[in-house]
Amino acid sequence: MKKKILIVKNISHEGPGLLEKVLKNYKIDYNIVDLSRDEKLPTVNNYSAVIILGGPDSANDENEKILHQLNYVKEILNYKIPYLGICLGLQVLVKAAGGSVMKCSTKEIGFLDHEKNHFTIDLTEEGKKDPLFDGLGTSFNVFHLHGETFELTNDMILIATGKFCKNQIVRIGKNAYGIQSHFELTEEMFMEWCRKDLDLVQFNYKKLYGVYRNVKVEYESIALKLFENFLKIASFDLT
């Protein structure tokens, strides 16, 4: 059976962005399921990798959408299917694997913190050796859109940290990853989020956009390489 990726959206305007660009570039088949439109999660064994994106929910919510998603990720982990979770997708991964999700002492929104410095993440010693960051540096400016963070179990490997929310990127097993920040961000997505997201609409759009334009080229270059690395980890042929 031809290898295919499942992409799960928790809200319609948080799509795969730059990740989708990589998939199209390498002609990798994928399906997108939008849970905010009551679309159903398919049988997980039909896919060679699963990616769950962000959204306004909490992994601690006890509604059908989140509870079903948690069970789905447990199944993914059980079958050792390559997984990438972004923002909420990370928090669902951690909770499904027995970790805890809670409010972060500092809400991380946008590119700049409350001191007007760039949000950055730094690789741990484990992160520097991880294939997800092959060919990349050890410190990155990132875009955040979250108010929750997580605690790990002894079975989880922390591979990147931040100044305010310490735990930023985690790996479980050999091929399940969770990333708190939004490397998938495109310019179109950024503009849409600034119009629709309840946290971002409180910021000065011109200033936000100015920061985005300054980091766009480097940010996209890092993101594209990171997503290519994940596909290699998931055993997709990128030749």
C-alpha cells in the first residue's frame, strides 16, 4: 500500500501550512480531517504517519472531541506510527502518554515576549543529537500561540526548552514528536490568525506583521528542513 499521511485539524483556520508545501513538493499523499466540522477520524492503520495540529481546545477538556483524540493518539503510540503534534497536538500527545498538561505561568503569544525579545527555543543535549534537527542549528526564534504547558514522564525525552514555558519539544519512543511552537506558519495563515484568533486580535497588527516579515525567510527555511527531517524519520522517500 502506498504510504500516506493523515493530518488532523482541530479548527479550520489552523492548517498544515508549510508542511503541506513539503508534502506537495515530494508528491506525498495525504488526507486532512477537520474535527471542528465534525469530520471523523479514520482507521489509523491506513496511514504511515499522523500529524495533529493546534486549536483553541485544551487536552484537559472532557468533551467527545478531545477524549476521542486522546484515545486515537494512544492507538498511534501503541502501533508505533510516526507522529507529529503541533501545539494542541503536542499536549494531546503528552496527556495520551501519561504526562500532565497545565496552564503556563506566562502565556506565549506571537513572536515577541512581554520584554519585546524574540521567543526562542534551545535544543537540549538530546535535541542536538535528534534526527529531527539534522542540518539545523541549536537555537531558533519561534512563533507561539498557547497558554498551556506540560510535564513529562520518565519515558519522555525533552529535546528543546524555552525561557518562560520550559518544556517546548518532546519525543516519545523513536518517532513520536510534539512541538509547542508553530513552524508550519505561512504568511497567509499568519494574516488569517491575526484576524480570527482571540489572543492575536488584541495586538497591533502592523507591528506583528513587521516582525513576521523580518523573520519570514529564515523561519520558513528552518521549518521546511524540520518537516523534511520528520518525513525521513517516518521512512518516506524524499529522493
